[in-house]
Amino acid sequence: MPEYDEDAPGDPAGSEHAVDARRQAAALKYNPGDTAPTVVATGRGSLAQQIIAAAQEAGVPVREDPALARALAALDLGAEVPQALYRAVAEALAWAYRLDVDARRLES
């Protein structure tokens, strides 16, 4: 059953819309020299929506991958991505990199 979020970002004050309480989101951070990306945010339902909105506002590509989001959400905040998830995370990062390259090409 969806939960209702009356104060969702970007909606007119007092509007109401359904938020899928099962939807999960996770955010990663990677700095050159790090062993692996780290989990910096996870959430479900309206918190997931806030994570997604923050990423979009920052120009970060958002990829729909429920299985990966579930796996990352099971990790502690600040935890490095375990080797078992390297391939899935690498595919997501390669996807985001390709989007960035394509966008730069279109701007030229």
C-alpha cells in the first residue's frame, strides 16, 4: 500500500501524491584512491524520493535498479561496497559515465 507524502519536494504546498513505500534508493561516493565506493545514503519510500530528488538537483544520473538498490540499502552508511557487488556497481558507474560523455558530446 502506498504511503502519502503531503510535503514532497517540488509539489505545491498541501498537494498529496502516492509514494511507493517499497521503493528504495541508495547513493554512493567514490574518491580517487579509495578502495571502493562507500554508501552515503539509503532510504525507502519518501526518503528514497528525497535521495533521488537530491541527486537529480545535483545533476547526478539516477539509475533504476531495484536489486542493486536493495543490496546497497542493506549496507551500513559509510560502508565500502563489498566485492560481491563490484560488478553491478561498475556497470552502474559505466552507465553514468556514458551518459556524461554523451551529454558533453551534444554540448560541443
